[in-house]
Amino acid sequence: MVRYIGNVLVLAVPTVMLLSVQSWLAWRFWLNTALVFLLFTHTASWALYTATGMPGLEANAVLTPFAITQAALLFILLPFLQCHLLYQRWQLSYPSLFSLAWQNTLTLLLMLVFVGLSWLVLHLGASLFALIKLTLLQELLREKAVIYLLTGLMVGLGILLGRTQYHAIYVLRNIVFAMFKGLLPLLALIALGFVLSLPFTGLEPLWATRHAAAILISLQLMLLLFVNAVAQAGTQAAPYNRLLRYLINAALCSLPVFALLALYAIYLRLNQYGMTQDRLYALLLALVLAAHAIGYCLAALRSTQGWLPLLGKVNISLAFAAILLLVAVNSPLLDVQRLTATSQIARLQASAVDADEHNYRAEHDLYHLRFQTGRPGYQALQQRLEQLAPDDALAIEIAAALAKPSRYRQYPTDEQKAALAITELASLKQQIIQADWVTIADDVWWHALLTQQLGMLNCLQTDASCLLVQQDLNQDGQDELILCALGEFYHGAECQVYRFENAWQNEASFYLPSVQGGHHRLKQQLLAAPLQTKARNYPDILFNERSVRVNPISD
């Protein structure tokens, strides 16, 4: 726990210090550093508490969103801290905030370029030494210590250049702004065209994409980015003629439509599948963008004196709101994992217990709660289990999920499976389910399978789920045996085909994909009737004693 919190602080605190330091003796600098230290210690401690403490939790499911939200928090908070040092007081100067935010962005991008180039140089050097068999130097350039040392140096150098070469950063910023200025009218025209087309197309095509919210949010983000880059700090002359400004203002006034559509799209997913971490983060992002949409629309409507005069006030106000929100989602105030667990438990309780849906629920609801919602999800399942009767079907599923040490078992090697294989013929016959029409599975075949001569070691494990059917697959008048294994390592079925010619031998293999209803439904289909086959329109070609398959275009 201490190590993870230390990693967070090592990334956050030095970044703030390097990007904001004016004088190492300034008390405001150390005040800013202390504030960042305390803030990120609190959020990292809460995230780690949520992600650990129960067996088998997938910590990355909690810690990855935490890292993303903390990076966003640091990016938004940093210009305010820099202004605190620059003006020797808490000053909300929007031109300075705007300039510092873009300088930070371009400085960090420059730093990433330096780091990427350093890794490329190390890889190239190791490859060159490998060509002449200088193994010592090759391994030295691939040592983690060397990579970490060079990465740290390049991070520092990139930030130093970004802060000292202000003119170069300023020129680069103007080039980026010029590109955005040229693209903004086109983006505004696209946004207006979309909104004006909705009365004629309706919303059904939008929902049919199943990722409408992501597209709508992306357009809002891009339009907000372009407008900020073109309007800059509000001190520049109007960047376009009156007609283009009206076009862009109209596009800004259409932003609430995009925001409402995005929120409704997220609502549909929440109503259908319940709350998950991803959907909750998407909802919060959509709400923040909806607030921006309203603010930018009002700024566009009040552009009587200059262009977008209220943009600075809107951005500063919503930046503070975003800071509070990003702190809240990594604290007990707005615990994403707890909200997700509460929603999924309610959905699980309301769902009917259906054998065909057993695997689906175990995979998508129970296992998600058990492993990917941290401590709150695990505790919610424990509480729900205590409320159910021991013989209740849902209680049995919850108990099985809680008993699993991990969501995915480590796939055993062939040697491990061979060592744990069944050794008694009666146990093997009892474990493998045979279709009613199987007649050629004689003792010779069973003995060959038991002695591991026919492979298929998955079916020799004590917890295996295997089916045996019989069918003439190659239409030669002689039936083959088909042994299929269903397991948690794959969603479908792995099948082997056995044929008798003086002795039983493995002739072919194939894989059956998963079906709706999971393994239970797949078993029903395999045991109900023989598999249907489809003959090829074109036979294989024999070329240089090798078989070449002809793939029809229609396939």
C-alpha cells in the first residue's frame, strides 16, 4: 500500500514542482507542493483501500480509472497553482491561465517525444550490438535500471526545454491554433448539419449504432477545444468575418442538443444494463460537457461586445467544478465502486433465475461484482448472500463466485494436466456425457483416451465438462467419434475427431463458437441431434504435394 501511494506521489508531486517552480526558496511554492502532496495522498489512499483488502480482486479495474482521473485533476489544477506563484497571490487571470494551460500541454507533449526517442535509441543500440554478438552491451541497454535512468533524464530535459524555450513553444502553439482556426468553421457546419437533419432522420439510426454517446461526446470535446484555441484568452480581435462568427455561434447553441442526446444515450444503457464504472464515468463526463454546452451557448448569445466575452468566466467556473468532481470520485463522497455495486446488486436481485442465462449472469454480473468493483462489490455480494436461503439458486451462484480465487484460472500446462488426469476408467466414463446415438465407443477407445494416447487432456481432469457424439463427418460411410470439451478457458467447445483404422487415432479438430445461453445451451444443441455439415463448392488443390484451400468470395 505504501509503495503504490509512493508511486503516485513520485509522479504527481515532482511534475508539479518542475512545471511551476520559480524559486526554490519561495514559501508559496512549498505551500503548493504540500497541498498537492496531501491531496494526492488522500485520493491514492482511498483508491488503494477500495482496490484491495479482499481475495482475488482485480486492482487494475479500480486503479486504471483512478490514474486517468488523477492525471486530469493534475492538468486542471496546475495552471491555478502556477498563477499563485506568478502573481504572489491567488489570482484568477484567465489570459494567464489560458497561456499556462497550453504551455503545460505542449511541454508535456515535448517530454513524451523525448522519452519516446530515448527508448527508440536504446532499442536501436541493443539491436546493433546484438548483430555483432556483444551480449554484455546488448543486455546492458535493456536493463530496467538503464531504461528508468534515461527516462527520468529525458523527462527532466523535456520539461526544461518546454519551460525555457518559450519562443519555440509559442510558435508551436500558434501553428496548432492556426490549424484549429481553419477547421473550426467546417466542424461547426458539420455540427449544425447533424442537428438540422435529426427531424428528418429521427433518433432510431443514432441508437442503432450502440456507441452514440461516445460519438456525441467526442464531437462536443472537439468543438470546445477548437473554440477555445481560436478565441484564445479573449484579448484577440474577432478571428472571422461576421458570417462565419454567426455560423460558429449557431454551432455553439446546438451544443445543448448534443449534450441531451449523449445523456439520453447513457440513460438507455444504464436502464438496460445497470450502472458500471465506465458508464458512471461517462455520465459524469457528459454532465460536465452539458454544463459547458449551456455556458458556451450563453456566451455565444451574449456576443454583442466582442466575440464570446463570457468564455473565460465559464471556463474558470467549470474548471473549479471539475476539480471538485475529480476529487469526489476518488473519495467516499462519490465512490464509483460503491455506486456500481449497489446498482448491479439491485439488477441481480431483480433478474430471473434461468438455466439458459446462468453462464451469462455469472460472467457479466456476478464476476464483475466479485472481481472488478473492488472491496464494495465483494462486500455487496457477501451481504446479499447472507440475505438468501442456502439452497437458493442465486445464493449458490454467489457462493461459487466468492469462492473463486481469481476470475480466470491460470491455464495449466500439458504436464500439469497429465499429472492430474483421471486414472480410473469408471470415473472417466461417468464424467463424459455420451449422446444417445453413440454406439462405436468401445473399450479400446476408452482405454486409449484414459492412457493419454488420444490427447484431449482437458477431458481427463476431475472438473472437466465433456461430451461425446458420433457422426460420419467425411461422408465415407464410416462414423467417427467426436469428443468436445467445454471449459472456463474458452466460451465455446474444443472438439477432436477420432477414427478407427486398425487403431483409434486423432483425425481432425475443430472449435465450436459460443452460443446465447452459454455452455448449458451448447450442451443441449450437441446432445439433441448430429451436427449439420456443409460441403465445399470447390475442392482443395494439390500443389507440390501440398493441399491448398480454395476460398470462395461468397464465404
